[in-house]
Amino acid sequence: MADPKTLPAQASVAAFIETVEPEAKRRDAEVIDAIFRRVTGAEPKMWGPSIIGYGEYRTTYDSGRDVRSLRTGFSPRKAKHSLYLMGCYCDETGRAARERQLARLGKYSLGKSCLYINRLADIDLVVLEEIVADDWAAMQRLYPE
């Protein structure tokens, strides 16, 4: 079985955010970090070279593979910010609420468990905070510490 590629790193979150370019993405990353900190109450840590994670969980898949991963987080990428929101992806009951929230969010795109945002000016930050809070609650419910 392959080893996981994304593991906790010892790098500083603040130092990483300082390197984000362009400056507008860096300012957005600071706002996103503040939202995640406020909602989760967790001290962030780096996962791999470019993902900022809040909390972590462990699970074992039906295949027997043991997984350790961040509960939630984001990566301030040059093109789009990638927000890792696995809670509502894993939780059927949260999906309908998530769809209603996304209808109010603004301009975004989706992956399986990622929300992609080009810039924060394109979205409603209050709705983003609701999404992060609901996702965090779902992960806490699905994977209690």
C-alpha cells in the first residue's frame, strides 16, 4: 500500500502565508485563515508544502488502509484558493444544506470535496463562514476525537 503524500509538516503557517503571491492572494489567504481559526478553534499546521490544515482525524477504509488527514483546511493557490471541506462530502444529511449555501455564496467551482474560489471579492464571506462551520461540525460528528 502506498504511503500518503500529504503529511503534517514542521513549517510555519505564518511564514508560508508570507510567501503567497500575488499580494492579493496573500491578503485573501490571511482572511481565509482567520475564518478557519475562528470557526474551528484549532491552531493550523502545514500539511505538505502548501496546505494549511485545521485539526486532523484518522479513519480506516473498508480496504484496511489507515488514513490520517486534516479535518479541514485550504491552500492559497495562484489560480484559485482550494478549500478542503470533506465533512459535507462524507455526510449525506449535510448535502442539501450545502447546496442552499452554495446558491448564496457567489462565484465558485467544486471538486469532490474541494471548493475553489478565485478571489474573496467574488463571494459572500458570511456564507463561506457558514459553510466552514457546517463542514467542521460534520467532521466532528463523523470522526469524533
